[in-house]
Amino acid sequence: MTEQNTAGQNTAGQDAASQNAADQDGPVITQRGLWFEEFEVGATYRHAPGRTMTEADNTWFTAVTMNTQALHLDAHFAESEPFGERLVNSMFTLATLVGLSVSQLTQGTIVGNLGFSEVAFPKPVFHGDTLYAETKILDKRLSRSRPGEGIISLEHIGRNQNGDVVARAVRKTMVFTQDHAQDA
């Protein structure tokens, strides 16, 4: 039998870590997101570190998602367009914006994403820009149909290294309550 971590969950990958942790002095703390009860409406979380968007990232993401938009891939073409250079794929920006919040908010506590109600890109992101993210908790409620789970409304805001807002997204996600940790 293996020990359970402080979040109340134990996966196969954590078995070896649990074995080694038993040899440690003091508590064993596993990084996790927040349980439903820990989300506070009105709170803003600033996520660190930021993520510098590279040409390689943008080209890979654009190619792997089959988005052949020349604004992302063709430097010569992009020079003649309004911004004068290639733009980072906005879907990569959105995915990174949400991803920057995971370790602090939903790692191991999420049931699943329910959807996005708003997505905006007020300014472009260019190769070499660094994306910084923050998340405001807009609302929360217990699920009426799924005991032990709750719905959280989040507003993700992405800023570049100059503090300009380059992305904004409102999403709803379902997370476990603390009861899930005790049952696991």
C-alpha cells in the first residue's frame, strides 16, 4: 500500500516519490491546484513565470494545428501586411495563457473545461514577446447535477513585457470539491 499525498490523490507516477518521501523528515507536500472551496470570488492570481513566445514555438504550433495562415509562417508575406512582421498564432497565445494558470489553479483538481464565453486579442503578439498571465475569479457555484464538483468562472488576462493586454478570455471550468480529496 502506498501513502497518499496531501492532496488526497495518488497516481502510479507518485508511488516511487511516496516511497522516497516516507524516508523524509517532515511533511510531504504535493503541488496541486485549488479545490472548489479554495476559490475566492474577486481574487486575482498572478501566474509566474511568464513565457517568451519564440519563432520555433509559433512555427511548430501553426504547423501541428494545420493552420497555414501566411501571417504566421511567411516572413516575406508578413512584411507587406499591416504589422510588418509575422504574428504569433492567436490560438497558441490562448493556449499558453490558460496553461500559465494550471499549476496554481487547476493542477489535479479540474474535472474539465466547460467552455469559453469571451476571447479577445486586443494587441498582437510577436516573436520574442513574453506573455504574463493573471486570472480573476468571477463566480463559483456548486454543480446541481454532479455532487462533489463545482463550476468556476475565470477571467484570464495576458500581458506582454510592456504591460499591454494582448489576450483576454473568460472560461468556465469544473473542479472537484474537497470531498473528492478525502474520497480519493
